[in-house]
Amino acid sequence: MTQVPEQTAVRRSEDPADELLRSFGRQVKILRERAGHTQAALGQLLGYSEAQIAAIEQGRRIARPNAIDRLDQLLEAGGILLAMKRPVALTRYPAFFRDAARIEEEAVEFHAYAVLAIPGLLQTEEYARTMFASWRPRRSERETEQMVSARMTRHKIFDRAPAPTLSFVIEESVLERPYGDAEVLRGQLEHLRLVAENPNVEIQVMPTRTTDHPGAAGPFTLMTPEGGDQVAYIESQDRGQVITDKESVRGMAVRYGILRAQALSPDESLRHIEKLLRGEL
């Protein structure tokens, strides 16, 4: 059997985002030197430290979107850095989620069924941090904070205009699972109550007592990009897959419709959440 050289194996397992960040960093360095700035001088103009500029140039730090705007302007890049703004932003997400993130950014409809944790779009920062910190094997603090930041960035979907249609069916047991501690869960439930007031968002609770359960196959998400066909996304064990096969997507859409029909209504679900907050359940 032909053996793959060790160097080749390492290269294949590397996240493609790493090379993208290094490429972006090299462009920043070339433009900075052309403009006659030191790393310290550019950092002062940008509000960053010299070490932070060095980390961006070496591909070890992901530049924030507003920082890329300023860099393009300060270095007179003529839009070169702006062209990489979205690809750089996507590197904040785990590799398995990036395809779904691209679709989510332009979705006019988003529907999610959750069985183990609050859906990412509904998570508070504290809840998200607790979730990422509990992963095994453990992530570094820097990796955890990067993933929390990326998850919070996804919440911009609620501010888009025109507003997309969003719905969530969440298993009752998820609302009772105290990831982190009771205070983290309470803050999360209060956030759900607040988000539920949004006219284009519907949150429904699936009672644990449901017997003829259509969600036995696990969690999934349905998204419809503007001007495109509906797609599905499934995720498990650090693996994600966008499904475009129309028959498979249609089956999940039918399943989601049944889930919504069997779940508590949005008003009943809100009352259920309020009872949990009052300790009545």
C-alpha cells in the first residue's frame, strides 16, 4: 500500500481558512510597508497594539469587519482588503459550518428543530460560552472566545431588513437543562421570552409527553436563500452537511410541519417559559 508522506498528510488536514488568513495578512503587510508604516504606527492609527497587528499579518488573528474597513482606508488599498472581508469573517466559524453560514446570511426563511441545546441564533453570550467550554476535547480560551464572537455575530439576522421569517421548535427538556448553572439558564429563558416578542419570530415548545414523535431522527435546520430553493442542514459530532437534494429537503419540511403542529402554540410556549422562570414547573 502506498504511504502518504507525513508532510502531505498534515497539509490535507489543515483548515483552508488558515491559508486564507495568512494570505490576507501578507497583503496587509505589503500594503503597510508600501504606505511606510511600522506595525506600531499602524496599530496606533487603528486602535490596536503592535502585537495585534503582527498577529493579523501572520494569520494568527482574525481582523474584525470594521477593522478591515479601516485598514483598506488607512493603507489606501483601493478595495483590495474589502474584497476579502466576507471570506475572512467566515473563518470565525468551524469549518463544518461555513457553507451553512453563507446560506444563513441571506436566508429569507429559517426554521430549526432543537433537541439538545438552545439553537445558536437564540443563545445568549453566557449560554454559548458555557456550551463551547463544555466541548471535549477542550478548546483553548482563545478558540472558545472566537466561537462565541462568531455565534453572536449571527444574531445580526434579527436586524436585517426586510426581516426574514424565523421559527424554532425546541424540546421541553432543553429548557430545563442547566448548562453552566441555574443563572445561565435563567438568563437564557429570559432572552427567549424577549426574542419571542419579535413579530417575525415564532418559538414553540415540544412537550416531553409527546408519544407519536416525528423528530426521532434528530435535529435539523431548513433555510431558504433569497431567490433560491429551500435547503436543509444537519449537524452532529463536529460534522455538518448542507442538503440540497429536493426529495430529502421536502421530507424534512414535511417533518417540520408535523413538529410545529404537535408542539405547543407560540402563545402557549411563551406561557410555558414564563412558568419555568417563576419556578412553577
